[in-house]
Amino acid sequence: MSERHTALRSMHDLGLAAWFGGSLMGALGVNGAAAQIDDSTQRLPVASAGWSRWTPVNAAAIGAHLAGAVGELATESPRMLAQSGVGRMSAVKTALTVGALAVTGYSRLLGMRLQRAGGPSVEGITEPNPQTPADVASYQRQMRLLQWTIPALTGALVVVTAYMSEQQKPGQVFRGMIGRVGGLASAPKTIGKVAAMGAAKRQMAMSGR
């Protein structure tokens, strides 16, 4: 079996790059540019139109990333068992992915609500003004936080992925495998110590009766 998984890695990395870059560009570019429109009632419709055009591409990017991530997880499962630290980082990566998916999905829901609101007067895409309806203002305040949370989480995924790539270097693999073997070798001793402590406590309890 080939040890190369170029297609899976490409799907994983390109999908994540588009997910991170698109969210950051949208927060800075789409929202920032729409906020400069003179007519305050056209700011939300213009931004919503931009995000709607990006949504299908973003969904495809996320799908490609997830497919690549699942494929890599399957191919790297033997190393997760043999090399210390790989399983822990995989768990961190999974948690970040789930968090990014949840925030992205909820952000899209808020975006659809803002789109259905029509063209209320707003200060910015995520900033209401005194004329903004209360429900729209609430959606905007939530979106103000979430628009930066997505690039933060996906950026963290980029960092974790880079770290996990470093774990695949021969020296890291060797040290990780030695660490795993050492941990397994010390397990019986640890169990024995715990059992001995338990027996001693029981003996002391019985002698004190």
C-alpha cells in the first residue's frame, strides 16, 4: 500500500485554507466595504448578497476539508496508537473542528435572518444605529463576535495541523514511540503500587477495629 496520501492532504489543506481565508476576508472585506455605503439602508443587503455568493464555495471547502480530515484520520490511526502525543493532538484538532463547524453554522443562520430583514438602517454590518429594529440589532451584536471567532478557530486548526505535520518527522516518530513503550512498560508497576497501597489501607482499617 502506498504511503502517500496527496489527494487527502490536498483536500484537507485547501479546504481549511479557503475556510480560514474566506471568513477573514468576509469580516474585513465584505463587511468593511459594505459599511462604507452612504445609504444606511443598503449596507445589509449588499453585505448579504456578497455572503450569499460565497456560501456555496465555503460549504464545498468545508466538505473537502472534512473529507480529507476523515481520510487522514483513518490512514494515520496506526501511528496514533504507536506514537505518544498524536492521539492527544488529534483530540484537540477534532474539538476545534467541531467548534468551528458550530460557529460557522450559527453565523450562517444569523446571516439569513439579517438577509430576511430587508434594508433597515444600520451603522455597519455588525453595528446597529438608533433606527435599527431591536431584533436586527440583536443579530448584529451576535455576528460581531462570531465573525472573528471563525477565523480564530480555523486559524488554530492551521497551527495544530502544522504541529501534527512536525510529529511525522522521523525523529519525532521515534521519540514518540519510545515514550509510548515506556508508558506501557511502567503501567504494571503503577498498577502494582496502587494495589499495594489499597491492601495496606485495608489492613490498617482491619487492625484498628
